[in-house]
Amino acid sequence: MKKYIYTVMLLLMAITVTQAQRMLPKQKGIELNAGVLSKDKIGNDYYLNIGMTVNGKNGNYQLWALEYTHQYHNYKDIRIPQETFTAEGGYSLFLLGDARKNFTLNLGITGVVGYESINRSEPMLYDGAKILSEDNFIYGAGGRITFETYLSDRFVLVLAGRTKVLWSTDMKQFRPSAGVGLRFNF
């Protein structure tokens, strides 16, 4: 009888030990995101983002990312493209989650720098009109709130609501967006 009890105890201990630990300090991850910028023009205005995360203590992590944003502005019967290339770095703070970090809610704050191009740097339009907004180097701050859930021990699904406030731009300063992403933890 003791053999069976010891065997069951060892199996239970093995099962609990093999549970992967999540959000380990200094663990790195790579994250891919895509999303929309405007609820009015879904499909036309989008962003693509690739980032790296470095976990800190208590579910917090550093975030470093590169992003491409593409928007259109209507003028008569044409669409004028606006492209933004940005780099951002910041920190994400753990707000809520379960003990094993299966589900987490995080709040991130980032600094943003980049370049904004309007109509691919061509100021003249087909009808002789001139675009007064110019290409600019931009800078600002960003904020994001993310809901993250582990799909497996290494893959994390990320749902994000984000905003950026940019200065040195001739276009909109306040740029909200929403997206979905996938993170792979090394």
C-alpha cells in the first residue's frame, strides 16, 4: 500500500513541478502586432508592429518596438497616403491577473520617435493643388492597455488598446488604435 501512496505522491509532485513558470525575470519575448487606427475606415488605416519584451519582477516588463502606420486622407476622388515609421521604448506595469499569470491586464507607457511622410513626400497633386503639410520627424508619448493570455507555455495572445500623442506633426496629434498580437517567449 505504501508503494501506491508514494507513487501517487511522486506523480502529483511531478505534475506540479512541470507546470511552466511564466513571466520570469529577464525572460525575453518577441511580439508581432497588427491593428486598426480608426473605426470609420477599418481596413484602410492600419499599423504593423514588431517588438521585444524583457520581463521584470511581478509581471512588469520593458517594451521596445518598431512600428509602421499607414493611413489615407480623402481629397476629391483620390486618397492621399500618410505613412509613419516609429520606434518606441517604455515599461508595462502589471495591473491584474491570476496567480499563474494565465490572464493578465497590463498598462504601458512609452516614449516615441519617428518620421512621418505625407503623399510619399510629393507636395503637388494631379490637379495642381499643393499639400501644405510637410514630412516631419516626430516625437511624443504612448500609452497602452493590454489583455494578455497564454495560449501555451511560450505563446501569448495580446489584445491591445493604444494611443499616441505626437508633437512636431502637421497631422493629428492624438492617435488611438486597437489591435491584436502574438508574443513568443524565449
